[in-house]
Amino acid sequence: MAVTDEAIEKIKDMIVSGRLAPGDRLPKESELAAGLGLSRNSLREAVRALSLIRILDVRQGDGTYVSSLDPQFLLEAIGFVVDFHRDDTVLEFLAVRRILEPAATAMAASRITGAELDALGAALDALGAEPSVEDLVAADLEFHRAIVRGSGNSVLCSLLDGLSGPTTRARVWRGLTQEDAVARTLREHRAILDALRDRDAEAARSWATVHIASVEQWLRAGR
């Protein structure tokens, strides 16, 4: 194990074991390095790495603290990693969405509020029957984001929000090149919304699966 990796593991063990709790300030660098049997350089590298993924919060002139460790906060780092995806991994991102998003949509069927459903319906009405592809894709992203928020699961929200970026370009390209793509998307959105209004979790799950799979199938067919 590399020295920096060892240092990361030792700090992680302090947090997992409860010796350091969310919001706690780390001991002074010299004390912590001596206590963990590490060089100060390897400790600095470990702190830098853990601050990048938001486990630690380095406050200039104040010290280094354990972050809140809130899952939603920590998972924001996924968006940073996802930004480096290659075009040939888009199908893999869609496959993960196809697994997670229908589950979130089914959860939302019993948890999303009437006001949130009304807002979704109003947004679809405002979009009209023949929106531009760009407007449709922007509305599509917000439509799914709102439903996942309605599931009440902050971890799913963060995961799916981070995964949505790489599929945006594919959705735009599909709208520009596939006949009836815009109308089909609107129909599927209405079907998902109707299932949510009926509080029918399985119908909501099924329509969400169909909706995401249609983009995936189109992309596979074009390869």
C-alpha cells in the first residue's frame, strides 16, 4: 500500500470508529502525524485527498475539520468524476439510470405531494405540443429531477443528479434525428405523471423504465 493510501486509511479508521465525529477538528498536524506513525508529508497528502472528496474541510487559518458526512453532500463529488466520462461510456450511465430511476419513481408514487404533481403537470402544459429539442431536454432533466426529489431519498437524488449529465447530449441528438422522438417523450412523461397521480407504484416504475430504455435502445441501434 502506498504511503498516502495508508495515511488515508488511518484517518478513515478514526472517523469510522468514532474517534473523530462529524464537525470535529483534527489534532494539530505534528500531533496527528506522530499519533498515526506517519510523516507530515504523507499526512498532508492524505488530508488534501480527503478534502477533495469532501470528507475533510480545510479552513485556512482555522484548522481541518471532519465534514458533516451527509450522503447528499459527499455524493456531489460524483458529478465531478462523471464530467470526465468518455462518449463510449454513455450506454453504461444509461444502464445505471435504468436500474435506479424506475425504483425512485416507484417510491415517489406514495411520497410525492399533490402540489408537486400539479407543478409537474403545469410544466408539461407550459412546454406545449411542439417544443424545441433544447427546451424539451431541459424540461426532461427537471421533470426527472423533481420526481426523484419526490421519492424522499436524498442519496438517490444525488446519485441520479450526478449521472444525468453524460446522457444529456445523447438525448439532444436523439431529439434531432429520431422521428417522433419529441412527441414520444411527451407521451411518456404524461404516462409517468398519470401513474404518479394514481399512486400506482408499479405503473410508474414500468413507464420510467420504458422511458429510459427507449433512449438506450436508440443509442445501441445507432452503433
